[in-house]
Amino acid sequence: MRKAIHRSFLPVAAAAAFAFFGGNSAQSQTAPFIAKAEQAYMIDAETGTVLLSQNENQSFPPASLAKLMTVEVVLDALSKGQVTPETPYPVSEYAWRTGGAPSRTSTMFAALKSSVSINDLLTGIIVQNANDGCIIIAEGMAGSDPAFAKRMTVRAGELGMNRSTFANSTGLPDPGNQTSARDMVRLAQHLHDTYPDRYGLFVKPDFEWNRIFQRNKNSLLGNGIDGLGLGFAEGSGFAAVVSAEREGRRVYLALAGIVDDKTRQEEARRVVDWGLTAFEKRHLFARDEAVGSVSVYGGDVSHIDLSPKEDVSVLVPVNNPERISGRIVYRWPLNAPLDVGANVATLKVFSGERLLREVPLYTKAAVGKGTLTQNAAGALKELLLFWL
């Protein structure tokens, strides 16, 4: 039988650092920061620290935020050489009527029966929030909008967006369009980090197509905000996915379930300002530094040290640092043999009760098979641990 073993730790090497921000008394703590949104999630780009989490796994309709997934599928295809920026796609009557001029929705005004290159379609989608651009690409790449939406859902799963499904490329109303704030933040970071050569399109100020000039539809741009998109769904409210950078620090934010556009504008900027100014970095462990040890069953040693493959830092509130603690989580029993560098556990870092980040941990040495005597002693020890 297997069960998860959770080990709290306070290693000697990090004891001083942990004690340094040991937390204020309950009387001196300030009230927690709360966004005016039903769902909210924000992380620090460098450390991965979770700065804000409110119903981050709760589903909501993405509306036009679905276009970010459409963009990712196209950029992925471009990066793999499946299409080129110059690949032309025809404007069908369905695309024209559903997402073009007759639709009275956001459009790039692609002319019926014309052809538009992927490069211009991408620009229209990102800058003008163009529904016709999405459908033209969907039909060109997959044969139909529903077929492309299936591809979007599969790709979302590959990116770890496990709460996201898509029924169309535009985000136009359909119960099959669902996502979460956590998934949208994951997508935002992926777009920024994976496609730096195309990311600048999100802050492109304007785009003219079919002799019609339109400014960028993302009204949040500026003062460090350089992406990514806005959405509105009837019955669910206003949403935003934001990427912002100031003085070398970047945050990713998703908000949803906001009552009106004015509140969305104010709240997105307020949350970003807070995320970029209210925290300071604390170093916890160096790359390859031993974080702790876990027991091994059937090995030539009874315990193995674990370490991260990257420096581990977190952000803590400047004015209200709570006690930072860690927990090594792994699947019990951990059986020998083990190779050096095997990923066998996760370090979970908490501020008070709030999970800040998770870091993979790896074995610092190899573990061989033990002798019969070692195995018998190990079996007895693991049996006792199981019943504790």
C-alpha cells in the first residue's frame, strides 16, 4: 500500500533565514489583500511565488480570453514549421458573417472571399481582438472552427491547463468554453517565455486592415502592463489576463467575475501595483544545496539527501512577513535502487498557511540495492512508519 508522506523541515543551513522572518503576532498583522473579483490569481515570474489566490481553480467562461489559446496554437504551429507567416487562408462566408463586419463584434474587417496571411491574422486577433481572424485561422488550419477548438483543448492539456476546454476559437458564447484563473496565468507565462519574438504584438498600439484603422483593444496597456487580453461573458462578468514588468520584475495576473469595466480597469492596475511593490525577495536554498533527507526502502543506505536544480527564492510581504516553512512531499515507500538526480519529491514552501511555490527535488547521490539484513531492518522501519 502506498501513501503520501509529508515531512515538515527546518534545515540547519536555512534556520537563520527562517527565523529572520518568523512572522508578526496576530494583533499586528494587516488584513489580507483581496481583489474585487470572483476569481484571481497572480504569480511572480522569476520565483514562481503565488502572490494572490482567490478561487483560482474555479471555472468561468473565458469569452475573448479564449483568443489567447487560439494565438498559442498558431504560434506553436509556426515554431514547428507546420505553417509559415505568409501562409494565406481564405475568408469564408461563415467567418465573415460570424466574426466579420455583419456580426457587429470585434473584427478586423477581412473582406469576404479574400485571402489573409497568418501574420496579418495573428496581428488582427491580438491587436483588434478579431473574431473573423480567429475563424479564418481555425478553418484554414483545421477545416472548421469546432475541429480547431478540439485542437485548442488538447494543446491546453499539454500545457497543464487541466481546467480549460474550448468549443470555438473566438470565445463567443458556448457552454463548452471554460477556463480558470490559474490556467490563464499559466498560459500568459507560456506565451511570454516561449514566443519572445511575437510577444511584442500584444503591445502594438494599432493595426490597419482593409483600409480600416483600429487602436489596440486592450485598454490596460501602459505603466508596465504589456499584455495580454480582456474578456466579458454575460452572467459571469468582466475578466482580464495581465502581464506587467517594472524595474526587472514581472508578474502574471488573471482576474474574472468583475462587476463592470470601470472596476476591471481600476482593479487590474491596483493589483499589479501591489504585486510589484509590496513584496521583497528572500533566498531559501541554493541550487544543489541539500534541503532535507527522506527514508529509502531496500537500499544500501536508509536515507537520501534531496536538493533542487535551481536556486529557491520566494517573495514575502514587505510590511507583514509571516513565518516561512517548508514541507517535503513524496510517495511512500521510496524504493531502491535510485539513480543520482532522480526526481522523487517536491518541496512545498508556505507563508503561514498559504502555499507560495512548489519546487521539484532530486536525489543527490545514487542508492544501490541493500543486503538482506539491510532490507529486513528497512522493512521493519517502514512498517512502523506506516502505522504512526
